[in-house]
Amino acid sequence: MAEPGLNLPSLPPERLLGALRALLAAKGLASPAEIAERIAATDAASPAQGARMVAKAWTDPDYRALMLADGTEAALSLGIPMRGAPPLGVLEDTPALHHLVCCTLCSCYPRAVLGYPPFWYKSAGYRARAVRDPRGLLAEWGTVLPPGTKIRVVDSTADYRWMVLPLRPAGTAELSEVALAALVRETDMIGVTLPM
Amino acid sequence: MTARLAPGALVRVRDDWPETRGKVHIRTPHYLRGRTGRVVRHLGDFPNPEDLAFARPARILPLYHVLFDQPPIWHEGSAGDEILVEIYEPWLSPA
Amino acid sequence: MDLETPRAHHDLGGAPKYFCQGIDKEAHALTDFDKEVDAIRQALGAKKIMTVDELRRGIESLPEADYHRLSYYQRWLCSIADNLLARGVITEAELAAALASEP
């Protein structure tokens, strides 16, 4: 930040937002209507979308294969708008391998599929700890992996956005796809918890 | 644009610190500099974020997923655990 | 790992100061401010006025104390303003005038 006259970080944020809102509208760069439309579209994305993908992958081997080969296409095929979003990568958990997603440099997250990232995902504590002590981090959520399962921490540093395809919990063979989707939480698709 | 590194290739991340030489935007985390890992796969080709960040023309670069062992990078980590990171080709050399 | 490296302050993997912190797992719902900033960023990105890379660079250039003091979307807002000024999309005079007009 090197603006001589204006120290941007010291400005009251609401005032700065109001000023930019007015300028962008006046210049035809972002109208209030467009901003409202984008807010609504972003609000429509939520972990429920990812949960639908996971549940379908659990029940449909062809969809699982598609999800792993081309996550973006898999999302689009379920009607999830990807609107020029970055490529979606899907990380397949196995009994021997558990994934944990983070972004140590900022907060990269598969927003188009899962919605806004949770507050904790963006925090300095999470970003610092995920790569250095992932098992301790999982313990913050009470998650303990079975013996013999290794953790692979995925640091989202570039053009992909990553979500976990977790293991289907035991005892769910009778559940419908809709019921399965209801089991899948945001935390499961980041990897701090296991679906139950 | 040919990706030069094959899946399974052992690679070393450059032990370089452009941060010390001026204003930069680097997407290779500090904890990987000078570390050795293994290429999992070529993820595709993308414009160099180090240039995009300054609105400069950006070369298209191969991007790889590279796998590292937790220790020795972090002694708090458990042996057998891993870190998987997207890294652009110029930061990697055969180890 | 010896962390006496010249890492940039946003490059937080394993950072000693934050690595031992407990995690605040509260949901902290997004405010109207947050959502509007996010939407503005999307609009500017879609119109190729500012890339995600420029957004990140602007955030990283915040002084370390400001980086940790400001909220997540307050950082975004500072970066957006910085990038719009740097690209000449708005001038400092325009911004100053717009700020003065704000209640």
C-alpha cells in the first residue's frame, strides 16, 4: 500500500465501502443491481451442493469417476452453476488416506460449490497449523483417524480449488441419496471431520 | 507448452527468496523452499500469478501437484503423513 | 524446521506465532459489509478490471499489523481500493471526494 495521501487501512471501512460503491456505480463498473444479484447468487451456493455431489458419488460409480476426473463437469452436471469459477479438484479419501484442505497463503476455497468459506478456515490459526500439525488440528473437532490412516494436507496455492470426497460412513447402505446428502457437512468436505 | 516433469519424478523446490529482492507475489509457500518432493501429476497450464498480480503480461506455465513428506519439513508432523501442493514449473528442478 | 527465513508475513504455513492458537470454530455469519465487498470483487473480476492475483497482492502488501488487525473483508476492501487506484480506474482525488461525501 503506497498511496501518499490516503492511508487506506486507517480509513473507517464502512466509509471506504460507501465511497467505492458510489464511484463504481457512477462509472458504470458495478451497479447496485449487479451487486445485489451477485450477493444473491453467492448466497445460493452452500455446502448442500457439495453434499449432493458426495452422496451421488457414494451411490454411482460413474459419477464418482467423473467427479475425480473433472470436478467442474461433475458440479455442472448436477446443475451447480460454476460461472467462470476456477477448476474444482476432488480429493478421494480411502481407508488408508485422509485429506485435509487448507490455503496457507490466503483462503482459496471451492466457493462456487460450497459457498463462503467458514470463518475458521480463513483464520491465521488454521492456516498456520494445518500443514504443521494436522492431527492436532483435527483433534480440535474431536476427529481421530483410525490407525493406519495417513493424512495428506492439501495446500491450495494455485489455480485449483479443492474439496474432499470423504468415505461413506458404515451402516448407511439402506439410505437414499437424499438421506446420504443430509449426512455430509461442510467440515467433512474440508476434512476436519469424518461423516457419521 | 510441454510439461517437462513426469508423474513420479523427484523434484526439488528452488531455495530462492524473491521476497528479499523487492515487491513480489509468490505462490510457493516458504516452508517448501529447498525441499524435495515427488510429482503426482500435471494439473494443467495457467498464466503465471507472479505477473498477473502486477497486471503484467503473464507466461503460461505448467502447474504440478507435488507431494512432500511431513517430517522432515515439520517435526511436529507424524511420519507417513504428507503435504500436497500446487507448484509452477519454474520453481521445480529434477532432484 | 528453523523458521528464521525471510517469509512474507502472509505466508503463514507453520508460523510460530499462530500455530499454537486454539481455533475459533464459531460460524461468524457474514455481514452485509462482507457480502457487498465479496460481490464487488466478483463484479470487478468478471469485467477483468482486477484479477484475484491482484487482490491477493494488494492484501499481502498491507503492513503486518494492519493485516492482522483488519477483518478478512476489510483487507479485501483496502486491496480493491489500492488496485483501482493503481490501475487508474479511480483517482485519489475522486476517492477523497467520495469519502468526504460519505456520512
